[in-house]
Amino acid sequence: MTDGNARPKRILPALLSLPTLSLLIASLSLISSISQSFNYRRNIETVQQNVLRAENLKTCREIIDVFFAFRLKAEEAQARHVAEPARELKAFVYRFGALGTYLANFTPETARERYTALTWKLNEIAEKAGAWSPAEFDAKFAAADKAFGTLNEDCAHLAQFVKI
């Protein structure tokens, strides 16, 4: 491995000496570590968003279920003109209020006010469902249904990926 001048050929150029090669490898390791940290953080955020989204969807499903169970019981009480199931209706209202409060934590302040107003409308219906005429009952539930529609829209927005 000698050239015509009888000097040995260098296997590595002068720029790739051992210290330079060590620095190059260390720099590549640092870049790799930074990249992995960035990807790890991004993956953790994605998992957290998915967990929060799943909890919101579960709560939305529960609040919708509670609303329609309440409506069924209220219609039965109104049809029989009895105030007997008022306790059960109140239990539905309180559960609805609790779930609405949880959902309101992830929405603007105006949503919290809407959820509270809807809970109070349902509470009024629970107390007087058996005493109202069918027309009065339908009018009260029309307002509650409209408010529930906005709550359902909020749930549709919460079903999207939540930014944390």
C-alpha cells in the first residue's frame, strides 16, 4: 500500500481523524435523541387527547341517555297525572346536572350557563310534570328540547380531538 514515493496511503482523510469522527458520532447521537424526545412528547400528547376524547364521548352518551330516560318518565307521569315518580325524575335531573357540570368543564363559560339553565328547566318539569295539561307539558319540553339540542352540538364538537 504505498504509492510511487514509497509513502503509505492514508486510509482516512485528515478530516476524519479519530477526534473528528467521535464528535460527528456524538452530534448524530444528540440529534437522534432530540428527535426521539420530540416524537415521544408528541405521542404522549396524542394518547392524552384520545383518553380525554373517549371520556368526553362516554359522558356525552350518558347525558343523552339520562335526558331521554327522564323524558320517558316525565311523559308517563304527565299521562297519568300523578306526581308519584317525582323522586325518580329528580334523580334523573341531578344525574343530568352532574354530567352537565363535568362536560361544561371542557366548554366555554356560556355552555356552563346553558347546562345549568337546562338542569333547572328539567327540575321544574320533574316537580310539576303530573300537574300540567298536555299543552303546557309540551311547551315546557319544547324549550328543554331546544336547549338539549345545543348540548348535543357541544358533544359533537367535543367528539373532535381536544386540544390540551
